[in-house]
Amino acid sequence: MIIVKPKVGTLFSLGVFVAACLSVSGYSVGYVFGAEKPEWYHYALFLIFGPIGLGLLFRMIFKYKVVRFGKGNVIINFPTRFNEKIYDLNDVKMWHETTIKTAGGKYKELEILFEDQKRLSLSMQEHTEYPKVITYLKKKIAKREKK
């Protein structure tokens, strides 16, 4: 069984950014409510960094997924939503891997389209066990790979 999760480094770096956004927003809110005449940029900091921090925080929480490949199944588990979706490999309509050359190396992303039009995207930089998943898909359902 191949278990694919987000990498700890990805979650940590996003968490640091979210914490910074919410800290700046919290500081500006405290200053706005505590000062007699706050400056315009305190309002701007609150209105810009607050929604960005909250949006990323909720996205991290509710989009977190653990994907398992094996025994002819693809199991997508969303632990924070208490939701699990099980697909048979026969339910895979098509899959393809996109490779983009960047200055820092290669960016690889796998996209799987299922019969119910749901998409699963995994990237090499953000998820563990990526090469094993590509090998598994090439072994089991190579005919459905979009070239």
C-alpha cells in the first residue's frame, strides 16, 4: 500500500506564513481598537493580511488529504472533514503527469480524473511517495495515461 501525504516541510512553511499574516493582522486590530486615532495603514494591514491568513488556514485544514494506492483501489481520506472516498482503478478515466522545467529544477504534478469527474492532483514537491505512485499507475493502468 502506497500512502501519500503532504510533506512536513510544506505544511511548516505554510504554517509560518499563516502565523505571520495572522500576527500582523492581530497587531493592527489591537492598535486600531487601542489607539485614539489609528493611521490608515493599520486598517490596510488588517484588511489585507487578515483574510489572507484566515483563507490559507482554512484551506490547509479542510484540503488536507491522505491518499492510499494499492489493492486495485485509490482511497482518498479527508481526516478533518471526516470524509473518505474510495475509487476502484477501473473508475480512473485518465491520468497524466505534467513536468515543467523551472530555474530550481523540475516541477512534476500528477492529475487523475475519475469517472464522476472528480480530480486528484499530487505534486512531487508537496507530497510524499510521488515516484512510487507513478510507478504503480504505469504498472496497473498504463493504457489510461494521456500522452
